[in-house]
Amino acid sequence: MRPNGLSRLILAFGLVAGASLGAAVAEERAVPASQAQVKLSFAPVAKVAGPAVVNVYSSKTIKVASSPLMDDPFFRQFFGGDMPGIGRQRERHQQSLGSGVIVDPSGLIVTNNHVIEDGDEVKVALADRRELDCDVVLKDEQLDLAVLKVRNPKEALPTLPLADSDQLQVGDLVLAIGNPFGVGQTVTQGIVSALARSQVGISDYQFFIQTDAAINPGNSGGALVDMDGKLVGINTAIFSRGGGSNGIGFAIPSNMVKVFVDSARRGGSAVELPWIGAELQPVTNDIAESLGLDRPSGVLITSILRKSPAEAAGLDAGDLVVAVDGIEVSDPRVFNYRLATKGVGNVARLTVNRAGKLIEVPVKLTAAPETTPREALTIDTRSPFMGATVANMSPAVAAEIGLTYRGQTGVVITAVAPGSPADRIGLQKGDIILSVNGNDITATKVLAAAAGADPLFWRVAIDRNGQILRMAFR
């Protein structure tokens, strides 16, 4: 979903949404049968869930040049820091505000990554107004999730149990609990508006719950709970006109949250997500017609990497995957979500349409391998690459930054410092640097050497999402 006109998707420090419902089975759901039932209160659910929802405060100190001219390495080359007031830097404090959910009595708290990203200090405020210092134990930009750990909790903290988000149905009642606009804990009520939203443009593992419960800035990382007081989602984003809630919010399902929290409990420094080594594409109407399907469905395998789990399982290019463990998949992001919630080390059973015949193919799920040592480094020499962090390409590196690995080699940009020369000339995370001044870039040390040169003119070729771009700078 691309921002345009008055409409935009807001992620900042607290755009939230979510919906999910879990414990009640289908036959127990019922429409209110009388006026008395309509007047029933949600207070018991809010009373149970509220104490486990916290406010999250993140702050960081950044240094900025006293003059924007000092951001330019070529200006510094000629004038240095000798001009009065030019070379000095000043400190500026940035703060963000969001919400979080306590999921373990020892003090594990789950929130959104964008709430605490790059924060030097993180604190949480409980519903009873106590403030506690926290450490970030795990975070992931792709999933937009983070787990915090309270430092030395003096007592067991209230928690929210996780529901099975796959049991949610459109129309189920949910409550959103968080801290909108920093006014304090707030509860809003709505229904699950839609499930399996995968075209939101937030994550590579998209399977968002959509809700109409009022979500506003500050709700990010807060709880979406069902009528049993269980966590069914983490509110993450809203679709907004004008910056406020318009009844379209999105939440990360609790089944994905469970995978993330379990990884934090194991002490992992990163979340291992399953990789099978197959390139996928959604099925359009034209593709469906060419395959003889009555409607678009499933995901089409377009290529298989050698020595990958997909090859070992016997999958072929042209296979149409219609379900994972009996659950239909509609596009590659939903497919990735199903594998992610299955977990590394397990076996996923894919239902495959091969030449019109349905077959079941078991695939062993493994983590993406690091076939080439990454040798990551940040370019700090005066060059167009200054401020870019780079690594040698491999399936593992591609998976971490959200790229589809097609056997690419060379050096990929994994991060770009805001305001750096690399940022100003338009280099982006995920760009693969192919050559500099006619010399092939085969490893990070080769790029570092090229960046240390001092040519009069820079000619750079990059691969951006399969498109070759050629750039020139003086």
C-alpha cells in the first residue's frame, strides 16, 4: 500500500491497530438476543487485561553539526573544523512513545520495533504508575517486533496469555489497549474487520488482523485482546487521513508474536526464520487462466536454488503451492507467514498443484545459510559510500534485510546512516554494489579499498530489486 494524496500508512511512534479473537469456538459465538445483553459491559475483560499493558518510553541522544555544511565531506575537506562555530557539534535528544504487553511474569515485554528502534534508554510505566528500566533483548525490523526485559523485577508482573490467532473470525469482538497520544492507558472496542491482510506494505511476513477499534499514535505495541482477556495481536499501524484513527488498524497476530517471544526466551540474538530456497510469485488472473484455474489462488514457484530444502523435497519450478499444512495461502507473504509460525527445524506439508494433480510435499524447514562470510563493515572514508554498512551477500544476509535471494553474489548495503553522504546520494538498504569506476566489487574489503581512493569522478553501478542503476558523482 503506497502513500498518496491524503491517504497514508502511518507507522511512527504509535500508529496501531489490531484485532483478533481466540478462545471461543464457532458454536459459542452469538449475536445479542436482548436489550439487556446489548448493555453488558466489557469492564471485566479490561480489568483483567489492563494491568499487563504498559507505556513504553524510548530516548536516544544524537549529535548534529552546528552547521548543515559540515554534513558535506567535501566541505570539511577544504575548510575542516577551524571556522568558528562550524566544526562543533551539539547534542539533541529524540524521544518516542508507544505501548507494550507483559507476556512473562519475569518481565518480558513485547512491543513494536519501531517504538524502541535505536533507543539508548528504554523505560516502561505500568498501569499502577510504577516506572521500570528495561533492556532490549531481541528486535527485528522485518517483523516489526521487539522484546524488552525489565531489569531486576522485585516481584512477578501481571501478564496476558496468548490466544491462538488462527481461531479469529471476521466480526469477532476485540478490545485495543494502549497509550494513545500519551494521555494514559485507554481501552477502545471494535470488531475484527478482516483477516490475512497481506498488502499493507509493512512487513515481509504479512498476515495482519484488521480492526475498527480506535487506534491512534501511541497505541503501537499495545494489546489487541479477545473477550476472554487473551492477547490476539500487537497493534502496529493504522491507515489514516490526517494523522488520526479512521477505523482501519492493523495488528500482528499472536501466533507470530509467540514465535518471536519463544526465540527471546531461548536467548537468541536474532530470530531464525524458515528458508526453503524457492522464489515465489503471486498468481494473477492471467496466470490462473494459463494454468486452467477458475480463480487466482496459491503461489507459483518460479525457480529453485540448488542444494536447498525445496530442491531436496522435490519441488520444481512451475509448481503451484495452494496450502501449507492444509491452510490455504494466497500470496508469497502469507506463505512466508505460515512457514514462520511453523518454525525452523519442523516439517511443513505443502499441498502442490502439479500439472493439475494435487500432491503433498513435506519440506524440512531450515534457517537461511551464510554461504559466504559476511565480513560486515561500515564505510567511514570520505566517499559516496560514507555512512553505508555493507556485507557480503548470502541467503542469510538476504533474509535478514528482506531481499529475495536469487543466487546473487557481491556486496549488499544492509543499512544507511540518516543524513550521511550515502543517504544523500540515494543509496538504499538492499542495494547490491556491482562496480565502482569500472572495477567489480566482489567483497566488502574490495569496496572499502575503492572507497579509500580519491578519484575526480565516481561511477557506480548497483542492482536494486533486479534493476541495474548507473550513477555518477563528482
